[in-house]
Amino acid sequence: MIGLIGNRMARASALTWLLLFALVQCACTTMRPVGESTQEITRQVEVGDEVRIHTKDGARRQFVVTEISDDSIKGESIEIPVQDIESAEIKEVDGWKTAGVVAGTAVGVYAILLLIMLAIAPAIILGGG
């Protein structure tokens, strides 16, 4: 019986850490506005950055930058002329969000494991081992 309980706990723990990883990947980034002019935007954006570009016609495009020139910002299958850019944002890691998600999830994992242990302890004690 103890082997069965240990196996379930291991699966529950693995699933919990997988969930933690998924949450951290989602919650640890933020979009930071860059520049007030197109010249500032092209200076601050770098190849490899994930950007969200708002164009003057109201469209919003999000992509990873592959090339920057004085005339345009390019992604895998997109090119936006600089003169069409209204505003831009760069995706960045947010340290405070990351710390909060990691700490909160770790506390949650240990609380769940404690509750599981408290729930099965009587069965182990009364079952004789």
C-alpha cells in the first residue's frame, strides 16, 4: 500500500511542477512600451525581440523581429514600414511577476502535499504500515 501511495504522490508532484512551469512561462513577461518617435523605436528594438506594433491604421501585429532598418521592422513573414508605426511594445521578463508566481506556486505545492499526507496518514497508521 505504501508503494501505491508513494507512486500517486510522485505523479501528483510531477503534475504540480509541470503546472508550475506552464504558469511561469505565461506569467513572467510583460509588454513594455518603447519610444515616443519612430527613431526611438528603431533604436530600442533589437533583432530577436518579441514586439507588438500598433500601426496608424489601427492594426496590431505581434512578432519576433528578424531585421531592423531605418525604413522598416521585419519579422518572419511581416514587414512594417516605420512611417506606419503608431506605437510599439517589447516583451520582457518581469522579475516581480516571476518571483510571485514561483513563491506562490511553491507554497501551493507544499500545501497540497501536506493535505495529501494528512489525508492518507490515518490509513497508514490504522493499516499498520
